[in-house]
Amino acid sequence: MDHTTRNALDAGGIADITTTGRKSGQPRRIEIYFHQFDGEYYLTGRPGRRRDWEANIESNPAFTLHLKRGVNADIAVVGEPEPDPAKRRAILLRALVESWDSDPDRAAAAVHKWVDQAPFIRFQPID
């Protein structure tokens, strides 16, 4: 991966992902926000209903991250759920405060809902 693409990946932000449908086997592309903290990458979204993209990755862990803000690049990645609630909590709290500019006190008060209900996938580029 070239330096410009790596910098864009490390910056996090808005990208598209293409997953493989768990039932259909067909490609499914959506826009999503991704984060990078301490050299690890994460996909998440607002708490609520189960997301198809998360279920697709759980069934078919290989997917494509499409960078599109400043750098156009398609990156092959592999994802998995984060089973540790304490790790999810720490990352989601950082995402709320650092990526989405939430008030730290409000984020801390609400993070339990995010841990329990928000989609959450850790991913890494395939070399």
C-alpha cells in the first residue's frame, strides 16, 4: 500500500464498503464511517437494529473498503466482531469523542447503549 493510501486509511472517516451478502452471495455496497485508533481499524454505526453489513461480514469476513475522500483506493480487508465488551466500550467512547465530537461527559453516560446495541467490526488490510 502506498504512503498516501496508508495515510488516508489511518485518518479514518467516510468510505464505502462492499460486503458479500450472507444469503444472496451478491456484492452489497454501502457508505459507512470507519475509525483508526492505535493502529487498529473499526467499523461502527448508531445503536439500534441489526445491520446487514455487520451480518454479512460475520458470514463472509473478507470485504473491500473503498476510500473516496481525498484518495480513491480499494483496499481488501478482513473483519471480525470484537467479542470483548470492555474493548468495544473503550473504542466506542473514543469514536464518540474523537471522531464525532461528542461531549465527553455525555458520551460516557451513553456509551453503555452503544456497547450493547451498536454494530461493531474490527478489520485489517489483507497484505
